[in-house]
Amino acid sequence: MEMLNLEKELKENAYPGRGIIIGKSADGTKAVAAYFIMGRSENSRNRIFVEEGEGIRTQAFDPAKLSDPSLIIYAPVRVLGNKTIVTNGDQTDTIYEGMDKQLTFEQSLRSREFEPDGPNYTPRISGIMHIENGTYNYAMSILKSSNGNPESCNRYTFAYENPAAGEGHFIHTYRCDGNPLPSFEGEPKPVEIPDDMGAFTELLWNSLNEDNKVSLFVRYINIVDGTYETKIVNKNK
């Protein structure tokens, strides 16, 4: 697949919804993850990312305006030993608990499906990064309704072993804006991953639609020793 221009992809899509990017830095030394959330409703936009342990959690910016926490308050990122889990919902906990019991990433998600938010039936997108003895692999998953039919759940897992330096993949919940919102289609999109974490964070944040963007998380993990650096950007301050 052709490497896509991530800046162009984001700037030309007013509402990709929530998005996960996972890959390897151009110099080959860092495992890279990014996760962003967007919102159209006041409830969705009333959020920030906060650090929690080695991961992050969404939190209401103004608790008085929080009308329904069910699908918007969750831990998008959790760390289980040498594994980093990134998702767009509370399936982060499902994956964490399943893998802690020796289930695979895919097996852990068998108990879950798309979100119960008809007529959108928002896909659940998830990623897992595994770093061990200087090696790095990752996988991505999407659970989506079958063309908007809530009776059928389509499950796709994409695994990337020994990813090439400077390459990553981008998956998001919605193909574009709409009513109902059309689900993402196809494989995760191949994108470039730079060495400069600050520049990558800036590119992502500045490329997201100004009205709809809410929060962004970026992490660069050293593949040799597991140390990491995190950046969080919140629109609400």
C-alpha cells in the first residue's frame, strides 16, 4: 500500500472521530503510539486526557456539564508489563484483563463488539504494542457493525511483526462526517512516523479539525530499555 501523507489525511477529513496511530520511529529506536479524540456534541467535547499510572484516562473538563459518561469516560491507554494497550473505549480494560489471564489480544476482544450507540454503531478500535528483548511488534483491531446492521459484528485484526523504521499505521472510527456516521473501511492506513516527538505531536494536533478536536496523546517508547516519553494536548484548559 502507498504511504499516505498523514497531515493531508487529517486536514481533508473534518471528522475521523477517534484515531489510533502505531508504528516505529524513523531511526528505528522507538515504538510510537498516538491516540486522539474528537467530538460533535457538548458532552463529547467536555473532556480532557489525564495521566493515570503508566496510562491515561478521559475526564470531564466541567463535571457539571457531563450528561452521560457511559461511552466517553474510560482509560484509552494502559500498560501490562511489556505491552502497551491503546483503544477508543473501555475495551482497554477487557484487553488488559484478558491478556493478564494469558488470552491473546484477539481472544480478549471476543467478548466485545461495536458501541451500542445506534444509528452510528461506532466501531471499537484497539491497538497492542509488544516490546521484548529489543524486538517490537504491534497489532490493531476493529470491531464494526456489518454495514450499519447491529445484528452482525465484523471482526478484523491486523498484525505487524518487526515493523520497518519510519512506518506506522493509522485507524480511525469514522470514514468521514455524516449522519449516521459511516464506519472506517479497509486496512489501517500506512503513514510515516518521524523521530521528532514534538514535531509529530504538533503535526497531528494542528492537522485535526479545529472545531471538533478534543485531546491528543503521543508516546515514544525506547525499544531497548522500555523507557518512554509522553505528550498530552487538551483543547480544554
